[in-house]
Amino acid sequence: MRVFPAWARHLGLKDAVLKGIDFPLHADPEAYREVVSFIKSDPLSLGALVTTHKIDLFNAARERDLFDVIDPHARLMRETSCLSKRDGKLICHAKDPISSGLAIDGFIPAGYFADTGAEVLSMGAGGSTIAITWHLMRKERGADLPSRIIVTNRSQPRLDEIQRIHTGMTSTVEIEYVLADRPEINDGTLAALKPGSLVINATGLGKDAPGSPITDDGVFPKRGIAWDLNYRGDLIFLDQARRQQARQQLQIEDGWTYFLHGWTQVIAEVFDIAIPVSGPDFNAISRIAIEAAKG
């Protein structure tokens, strides 16, 4: 809430105001529909960024046909991360495939998976994992694909849903789905990874709820990459990785750049402006956010 006004000034968005609407996890579908209907009918509401509730909001609003247009990513992934308006129509977008791809490509060099044979473990089967795995499984990557992807989750329905999405992609990547209702199960999956593998905390633990998807006994792969999609909160997963950083030669990434791309992609869509995704102008957006957050 402190960052957006500073960004708005930098981007020349005159009179733009950010209004937050907070829901508990897995709120009543009618509550989501009420908000979407308000945005759709209110001439001063240009759109929205959706965070924790991407899948639940999509399902609730689509059930009543509240979206006039659903973009291809949102249709495939059945989630909403952005609402915008064009020519009187309310458009549902899924921006995570774009923002996650920009974030990953910023810290993993091209050819990495082809050169190393590394695998990917993503803990959490929500919208972020759907977007990240989509990016890493695309045929356009050629041979630069993970040798295996493992998705774990605490409940089976989300695993079933992400498996449905992956099946629709007809990718050649081997994928495993693991029901991990205890962190010790994630520890076991972690221990079996090849050297150099990418390990992702996409559970929300550390931000939306306290904790980590692994225990302190979990061992990261040698020369692996530990990526926590969170950038604020107790960040226990990052602390666990840092304790092993020297011994396991880990590369450690937090969710800051992912956060920046997530917000700027939505702001660009809602206000119909161009925002750079790298270089000095993007770095300036990052600096502005850091300074504003300190205020």
C-alpha cells in the first residue's frame, strides 16, 4: 500500500489510487462474486491485482459468467491474477506465466537444464506452481527442459487439477505428483533430487501462514537452487537454505523480483501502459519499492 503511490508518481499515473480488499483463505464464493461485480460496474475501478485467491476467485466468478473475456493463460490455468477493462468489457488475465518466466529467466541462465540434467521440485500446487511449470515445460524451450518435475501438495484436489493442466500441455517432461500432508514427505522428495536441481517453496508458508514445507532435517541438492516465492514474512525456508548454503553450494533466491514482475505486469495491463521488464528503468522501479517500503 505504501509502494503503489510511489510507483504511480514514477509512471505518471495521475490520480491513481490503490484500494485493498482482504479476504480470509478460501472465502465464500459469493464474497468473490460481489467484489468482481463491483469492479465490473464501477466506472472508477479500472481493474485489480489478485494475490492469494487466484483460483478461488476464478471459479466463483466464472460460475456466474462475470468475465466478458478470459485470456488463454487464464482459461488453461483456471485462475485470475489480473482484472482489466477494455471497451466496456471485463477481462480476466493470468499473468503469472509471464511474471514467473521473467523471474526465472533472470536467475537461471539459458541452457541450464539441458547442460545439467537438473530437476525441479515445486512444493505447493497452486497458481504459482502452475505458472512456473508451464514456463519450464514449453516446447519453445527445445532441449532446455527439466529432466523431471515433482509437484507436492498437502491436499489431493489441487494435485489433480495441476495434473489436468499438465496433461493438456502434452509436454515430454516427466512429472510426478506427491501428496505431502507432512513436511517429512517433502524432505524425502528433496533428498532424491539430482545435483543442481531447482527447489521452490510455492506453498505460501512463510508469508500467508507461518512455517516451511520442509523440516530442519531436509537436505538440499548439491549445487542446487533454492527459490522461495515469498519475500516477506518469517521466511523459514530461506533460513533453512542459508544454513546449508556453503556445505551444499546453493544458489538462494527470494521472491522480490517475482513480486516486482507480478505487480508491474498487472499495472501495465490495467492502465494500458508499457513498463520495462529489465534494465535501468526496471531497476529504478525496484529501488522505488524498497525505499517506499521503508517508510
